[in-house]
Amino acid sequence: MTRPVHRIAQAAVVATALLTGACVTDANGFDESPASFAASDIGRWVPVEPGRTRIAVESSDALSARQLRTSQGELVQTVTLANNTAVPGDNQLVAAFDYGPPSIFAADVHAPKIGHYAMAPAALNGLLAEMLPRAVIAGEPQIRRNRYGLYGYVAAEYPGQAKCVLAWQVLDGSDATYADAPRRTGIQMRVCDAQAQTAELIAPFDKLRLDL
């Protein structure tokens, strides 16, 4: 493990403990119960209108969106955002809502979970490699707060090309006050820009919206 990634892994232990305290409290975005999922959609990505996704960030142009329903009772949505760079990877917002299977008989015990519902060091390192391949990591994970609680982010750059951020948040739905709430929600935002600074890149995540 390289020294910068090792520092990130160590800092992630503290960040994870804080992030798992966030809660889902707004029911507006979760009005489709797992029981209504079409069986034919399970296991395949399908396009959706960006304006009809359950997640959005302000000041970011959504170009397209798609979603995946899994046999483990997850709904995963990916929103592709505008990108003015030529660096590897896409600017995107990803949300995984884990409802769990509708019954023990419908559960597929062998199917892995798709969403990231905890950001342990190994998971963070893997996510960085996937979403910011070959980027230079700038320091250790930082912690900020939005309307849903604490979240973490890492700054990175492709020298001479773009600055980037990778943000993540984990929400616990166990205390939700409405029916059919997801048990947990995992959210990630990856944004790179040829001109913006780190503070500008992370600011939209402060205004994350899950009530669409």
C-alpha cells in the first residue's frame, strides 16, 4: 500500500465511525415499496429520467441516469453529471437504497450487496481506485455536514488537468418514522473539474437531496 493511501486508510477508521450516525428522516423520496418492484427489472440496469431519480445535488447538471434492482432488495441509482475534463472516469452521483428482500423466501443468500453501506479502509481504497484511477490523493479524508448528518470526502487531482473530490455518506434508516423506509442508504459523489477548486467541488454535496 502506498504511503498516501495508507494515511487515507488510517483516517477512514475515524471517519467511518462518525458517518454511520446519519439518519434518514424524510419520506418524500421513498414512496415506491420493494413489493412494487417489477420482477423483470431485477438484475439489469434500466434507464430513468434524471429528474425522476431519488437523489440529486444542486448546481450539477444531470446528463443521464439509470437504476438497478437486485435480488437482495436494493435499489441502486446512478446519475451521470456534466464533465469538462478528459481524465479517466465519469462525474457521477450514486445512491444505493437497501430495503432487504421482501421475505426470507425471496432472499438470495449468495448474491452480494451492490451498495457501499460502510466505508472501512479497504472499501475506501477500492472506491478510490475505481472512481479516481491514477489520481494523486491530496491529504486525508475530511468530514463535513449536510442536512442528513456527517459525510466524508477526499480531495484528489490529476496534475495539470483537473481537481476532484470523492464524497460518501451512509444513512441508517432504522429510526425512520415512515413505512417502507430503506434499512440503510449508501451515497457517493465523484466530481472532477478542469477549473474549479476543491471547496467549489464539494459544496453541492452540502445540499444533497433525497426527497425527489
